[in-house]
Amino acid sequence: MKSKRQVKEVSAGGVVLGAEGVLLVKVKNLKGAIVWTFPKGHLEKEETSQQAALREVKEETGWECEIICVFGHAHYQFKREGWLVDKTVHWFRMRPLLKTGESDPREIIDCCWFSLEEAKDLCVYPSDLDIIRKCEIRSPE
């Protein structure tokens, strides 16, 4: 039986790969744990997934980027305040252009570049580990 306390969410984010490696953000998740993950966030009204991904990466990392290609989609479910959240994240491969600001301190604890090997050791979410595996098998563009 489908839960009546269910909500759908759509987010977009960036897999930013540069000469220094891959860009990750350190955040506190819904359970209060501190985790490293890829920058992402909700789409705002009238915003495309591409626009949201570029905006979120800039807000969370301070990096202006350009989209290289669609990287894929992640779909997962979790509970928030008794509600089942059915979430889809649209991922875009990005190239860093210019560091123009700092991370948003209200959301982001830290932001750093890591090698893919380091990122694999730091990330805990299955969808993030899938992204890292895809990065390892794709050649740089």
C-alpha cells in the first residue's frame, strides 16, 4: 500500500572535475551525520535542471562552472519528519571556470578538491559512489 505521507522532490547537481580532482562538499545530513558529497539542491520555480545545477554548485562551492554533458540521474527514497521522500537528482558533468566566492556557511561545512581515490574513501552514499565509479571509467573531456 502506497503511503499517503509521500512527497516527490527533484534536485540537480554538479560533478565538477578539474586538474585538482573532483569537488566535494562537507555537510550535515538529516540524521545529523557529517558527510562528504557532491554539490546539489532543489530546483527553484521556473528553473531548469541545468540552471539549478550551476546555481547550486556556485552557492555551495564558490565555483563558476560550465556544463560539459548530462552525467546521469539518481533516484532514491528516504524519510524526513515522518514523510517518505521520493527523490530524483539530475547530475551534470562540469568543468570549473573561476573561483568567484566562498561556500555558503549556513549549509556547507567545507569544500575541497579530492582525487577520485580519496573521494571513494570519503563518500558514503551509494549514489555518490556510483558517480565516482562512472568518473573512473570515463575519460576526461
